[in-house]
Amino acid sequence: MTILPFGEISAMFGKCGLELNETQYDMLDRYAELLVEYNKVMNLTGITDPEGISEKHFLDSLLIFKYADIPENSSVIDVGTGAGFPGVPMKLYRNDLKVTLLDSLNKRVNFLNEVSEKTLPMDCVHARAEEGGRKAEYRGKFDFAVARAVAALPVLAEYCMPYVKTGGQFIAMKGPNEDISLGKNAVKILGGEISEVVDYELPSGDKRVIVIINKISDTPTKYPRNSGQISKKNL
């Protein structure tokens, strides 16, 4: 078994305010099987036990729906998606969403294409975040950009904000040990404003933070800069 039994995982979700039906469960289980299988030959995740996948990957990804209002049929891009978090669970939980998964590593994109083929259709894009954000087909085209990443908010915002339409949102899912206020200047320069910062805990006690950023104006055309400039000097 690759995730917890339906009764256990649905009870865990329920305690966190999320419902889970058997169709959603079956899709997540199929994804988990592929994740564990591929992880034997490529480094996708250090978490492969059923409880860890259920909580730290699936529940953590899906709590975005508890803290952010994502309307039906929204377009979502998961920037630097890695093994597919949070974008794949979001799509499997909410089939109405139009989900794009972007990652810089081709072998991860190949894995995500197989997940898409064997679960629900998603657009899997092989590109560096800062390069995709300059392309006309992606820039300013999404209602939401999401990222579950370790990069500090000034860096993450420069990678992600260019993808978001004016009136949309960038949602950053982060760990607990960052001063979010240090990202305010970058967010402002990139056309956004921090709307809400939510601290929460997973059932295991692991602490998490969701930062919701409103896109209030177009990102200036000179952003994103190249990765060297981004890492050398934060906005």
C-alpha cells in the first residue's frame, strides 16, 4: 500500500476541514504508486512511507484549498513543481482546475507526463522558471501561480509573479522559519501585495506557512532577471 487506507486518510483530511471521496482517493493512490516506483530509479522524494505521503505530500498540498479561495475552472501553474507538489494533488482533488506543471529537469517532466497520462490530463512543461516567465505563452496567463519551495520569498516571487494575470494570486507554501516581511519589497516591485500570511500545523505537528499575494498590476518587463542576477541580489 502506497498511502493510508481510505478510512484513515479521509478521517485525517476531515480533521483538517477537507472532504475526500473514493474517486479522489483512487487517483491519489495511483499517483503515489507511480511516485514510489519512479523514486527507485530517480530522486523524486525522501518520503515514501504511506503515512508520510498521505500527510506531508497530499494533505499538505491540498490544504491550499482551506486557506485560499480558488474558483472553479481556474488556471494554475505550479512553478518548480519537482515531483508534482502541490500541483498534481490539486488537479486530482479538483478536476475542474486547468493545471500546468513546470520544472527545469527533463526527467522529472517525463515522470509528470506519465502521471498525467495515468491519472488526469495536465500540461507538463520543461523550462527554467525564469525562462518560462518571459515567454509570451505563459507570462501573465494564469489565475494562480503556486510553489512549494525552499527559496526565500524575494527569490520565489520573482520566479512566480510574472506568470500571474493582474487580478490573480501567487500562493507560496513555505516552512516556518522565514521572515515573510523581507519579501514585501520584491512583491511590490513585481506588481503584487501580500494579502494574507497563514500559519498552520500538520497533524504530526510540523509547522507550515501559506503566503497569499494579490497581483494588482503587471510585472515590469525587465523581470524576471536571469538566475544568476536573482541569486546575487534580491529585490
